[in-house]
Amino acid sequence: MQRIGVVGFICGLIVSAIFGAMAAAYGLAGFLEKTLVEKLGIQGGAGIGNMLILMLVFVMVIATLLTLAERKWSALMQDRIGPNRARINLPGLRDQSLAGLPHIATDVIKMLTKEDFQPKAANKFLFNLAPMLAFAPAFALFAIVPAGPTLPVLGYQVQMSVANPDFGLLYIFAIASLAVYGTSLAGWASNNKFALLGGVRASSQMISYEVALGLSLVGMMLAFSTVQLAGPTGMSELQGGYLWRFTEVGGFDVGIPAWGFLLQPLGFVLFFAASFAETKRAPFDVPEGESEIIGYFVEYSGMKFGLFMIAEFVEVVVLAGVIVAIFFGGYYLPFGNEWLKAQTVFVEQPWLLGAVFGTVFWVKVVLLCYVQLAIRWTFPRFRYDQIQTLGWKILLPVGLLNVFVTGAVILWALPEGAATLPAAALIPFLQPLAIVGLVEIAVVVALTLTPREGAESAHADGHGHGHTDTHAPAPSHGATPVASSH
Amino acid sequence: MSAEFVLFWVFAIATAMSALGVIVTKNPIASAMSLVATFFFLAGIYVLLWAHTVAVLQVMVYAGAIMVLFLFVIMLLSLGEDTSMTKFSPTRIIGGVATAGLLAALVLAFRKLPEASTGWAASVDQLKAFGTLSQLGDVLYKQWLFPFEAVSLLLLVAIVGAVVVAKPRI
């Protein structure tokens, strides 16, 4: 009982920290916008504030905490305790492991003070460039993801994304496709055969999955007839609407929201799989392949290796943010959004509303990060040919089929003169698409629940009681070599 | 001197330098990476020309897809530094003459360009709308639909052709 209280208290603390930071984000963005417009006559100050708070604070802090979270969660799944040895030498804290939090500091100190080793025959320039090229695209991806609605602050309309270009998702495809240079150059410049193998594997894998990645989002672009994420007609904003609106209870609006995963469940699964492959984490971790080739970063040490590692975690956060913005309603709750917007306190203080919605966004992001970590530690690795088969023979045809089905349903469902109507007015017309989506979900659930032929014997073999013991320590498995030592 | 002017010279000089790097560096990987840098700086110039959609497509298609394949092939063949770069051969001489001829033709063409060529856009709003994705889609799918589809058919033919050629060896 006491433990539940502690967990509840910590969760509350985290949520209120997010709330405070989002309120500060709106305040800073509004202040910068106002200052720049009035002093220099330039618009876009809000973007600078968002860059500071959303990207440098939120993304980096969550990514840093994920390094610990991954080790703790993996330990939980493998029936271990996980990192708990680092302590703070202060009275009262000597006997507290603080959930392993001091390990983050020790990791940083370790990486910054390690010898920065360079192989003699390595190409110096490219060897040093590769970690930056791996980190920068992953980090820059977040620029177009909105963490909150556009609201008036200090008399100026403030958007909660760094930028909102009209080509929207194309930016994500363009920047995501550059991530491969870091890994493949790291593999090549190290002048190590294992590293080269890792780099070649990484580039072939990422080229294969980029096609499916692009195709998987075409359905969402068709459904909302936009490629933008932020802004008044962006995907995140449109997902605040309702497909079916039920009767309102005391002004509190309830209904089935127009969230992307209801309209495009297949698109969501395809995008999740393809982008998971792009992050190069297990089950798609052949570029790293610890048990066979160690990976493209085998020759890197110290903070250069740290950059590769943190880039991976930044990718996890960014991927969660993109998925939330496209498929899970962005910063909106599944119900009661209009009721919230109509409250007098939020009408008078719009930044408070923004902070509430921003908190919703980041909570969703953290939950999706957890899902990704859970997938990484529960799924067995794919073999190399399985990865290529999945990419080219399953994801690509299914993605093409999804585009055609979605296009046909939308063409049939939309009324005459749909192009002249505002995008928000078209959401109720997407009901047939949502029905198709719900049928798809039902089929997937039914297929999952149906026992396969011969599943009984496999069950007896694969999940015997002694089996879990042999797998429990899993000493060599982890993106973080430090993780295995605990 | 406007900010646009400064940016143009930054991008222009960087484009020229990195393009030079493609042919000057002996290492094939460094050469390919110079080409990637060239595409990037060229994308910057597209943005200055109000064509930001073309710029992002340039990064996506050329820097993000085609050059990755180049890099992949170079790494797979693991080409070393080729010392024959300095030798003269008939193809090299023909290539040099052709390049010089192309440069001369371009210079002559540019000298005949009319001075004020910004008359195509009546207002700033028109300029802003010019490079947007919706404008590009409008032109591509209404005005130039047939050439667009014909080109996509050409790509399909190329893929099928590649499979047919490689089939006996797979």
C-alpha cells in the first residue's frame, strides 16, 4: 500500500513537472515572439523558445532518463534489480539507491573522461564526423512536431512547434533518410571489418524500410488532406474532432475521436514497424548485432560512442512524438476537449490550457517510449533475411494496398465539393474509413487470439518452467554495455 | 546588403567548393560525401529561389536515397584510393573538352538573359505560394499529369528490366 502511494506520488510529481515546463514553454515562446516582433520586427521568436524548451529540455531530458529506464525496465522483465550501486555520499542518502538515478551522472562522467581512442588507419575526418551525423538528424526530426495547440500569449499567436513548413511530413522523410550517413560512415571510417559490416547492414536495412515508411503515412495524408502536423489545419489539431459525437453530459463532450490509429490502423502498424527498423533497435538490431559483429560503433569510445547511444534514445523519443502527433491525437484528450476549452479559467488564461494539452502530449510520448522499450526487450531478433523479407515482401505490398483502399474509401465517402470545405468540417465524412479501420483492428485481434495449428506443443516446449531461468540473466544483451554489468 | 544576398553567397561558394571536392578528392567515399554536401547547399539555393518544396525533395531524394545507395555500393565493393586518377586517357580528354564546351555555352546563354527577370511574380503573396507543396501538386497532377505518369511508367519498366537482367543469376 505504501509502495502504491510512493509510485503515485512520483507519477504526480513527473506530471506536474511536465505541466510546469509546458507553462514555461508557452511563457518563453510568447515573450520571445513579442520581444522580437516589437524590437526587431521579425516573426518567429516562438520557434526559438520552442527549440530551447521542447528540443533541448524535453527531448534531451526524456532521452537521458530513458538510458536509465531501459536498464531498469529490462531488469524488471528479466527478474533482476538493475542499476542500484551508485550512491550519493551525503548524510541520509548513503543507503538510498534513488531508483538508480545517480547512474545517469556516473555514466556521463565515465563517458566524458574515457580515453578518446582513434584507430591508426581510420579516416580521421569522417571518423569524427560520423557521430555528429548520427545524432543531428535524429535530434532535428522533432522540429515540426507540435507539443501543444496554437494559442494567444501576450497578445501574439504562439505555436508550440519549432517550425511549421507547408511540406510538413516531407521534412520528416527527408531528415530521417539522412540518419543512415552517420551509421554507414562510422562503419566505413573505422577501418574495421566488423564495423564495415555493421555500416553496410545499417544502410541496406534503412534503405529498405524508408519505402514502407513513406507509404505508411500516405493514408493519413489522404484522410486529413494535409501533410502538416502543426497549425490550425494540421493533423494534430484535426484529431481533436469527433467521428461520432454522442450526447453531451452537462456540456462535457463525449464521442469517438478522429484519432489516426482508428482511421488508419494498418498505416499505424506499418509506420511503427518501419520507423522502429529505422531506429536500429532490437528486434531490428542487425547493424549492431552484438553477438556477432558488435556493430558499426565498435571502434568508438568515450563520448563519441555516447553520441551514438544518446542518438538512439533521442530517436525513441522523437519517434514516440511523431506517432503521437499523427496517430494518437496529438495533444488532445480522447474526450472533453471542447468542455476544457470553454472553461472560464482557460478562456482567460490560454497558456494554462496550452500547458494542460502539452502535459497530455508528453504523457502520451512517455507511454509510447515505454511501449518501445518493452518491444525491444521482449521480441527476439530478426535474422537478416527476415528483415529484408518483412520490409520488401510484407510491409511494402501491404502499404500499397492500404493506400489504394484508403483512397477508394475516401473518394467514395467525401461529399461533392469537398475541396472547398474547411478540413475540420470533413471529419464526420471519414466515418466509413473508421469503420474499415475498426474491421481491420477486429481482424487483427481475432487472428491474434486464434490459436495456431500445433501451438499446443510449441507452448509446452517454449514456455516450460525451467526455460525462464536459462534466459533470465541475458548478460550480453543491451545497447548499453554498462547495462550488462549490473 | 540584405540577408538573402549574404545567404546566397554562403550557399553558392559552399556549393562550388563541395562540387570541386567531388572531383578533386581521391577517396571515393569522401567524394560521395562531398556530393551529398553539394546537394544540401544547392537545396539552400532552391529555398532562396522560393522553391522550398523542391529543396526538401532534393534532400529527400538525392541526399537521402540516391547517395545512400551510392555509398552502399562503394562500401560494398570497398574501393580503395585509385591512383590512376592522375593519368590522361582518351575518355578523360573528351570529358574535359565536353565540360569546357558546356561551360562556354552556359556563359553565352547567361549573357543573353534579359536583365529584369523577376516580372513573373506580381506580388510577395504570389512568390510565397509559388513553391508550396499544393502549388506543385496542382501543376503536377493537373497540367502535367500525362508526362508525370509516363515517367513513373518508365521507372517501372526500369525496375522490371533490372529484375529480368538479374534473374538468371539470382
